[in-house]
Amino acid sequence: MKKDLNVKMSIYNDERIVIENYRQLVDLNEDLIKVDIYTIIGRFLKLKRMDNYMIEVVGTVGQIIIDE
């Protein structure tokens, strides 16, 4: 996958993450969500909102890994 520097991630109080201008939702479960180059690890993670432009994740965020 081509790395896209236009992807923007905003984190709010370790409980809410908004990813804008994403390309692909790769994996989704209660403990891990993978979107493009971002892997979000936590507990009780859920997609609150999703459209063609943005994804909003809520839950307890423990770690964010950025693949290179």
C-alpha cells in the first residue's frame, strides 16, 4: 500500500480517535483496530461513526502503532 501523508489522526483524552482521509479499514475487533498505517490497541474499541472520509473510534486506547 502506498503511504499517504494526508491521513490525519486526532486523539481526544485517550477515549476517542478520529481518523480523516483514510483509505482502508484493515482489521476490526474489540481490542484492535487497524486503519491504513495505524494500529490502535485498547479495550472496548468500537466504531462510533464511519463514512468515506472519516472513522471515529471510541473506547479505552492503550497504544497506537504507526507502521512504516
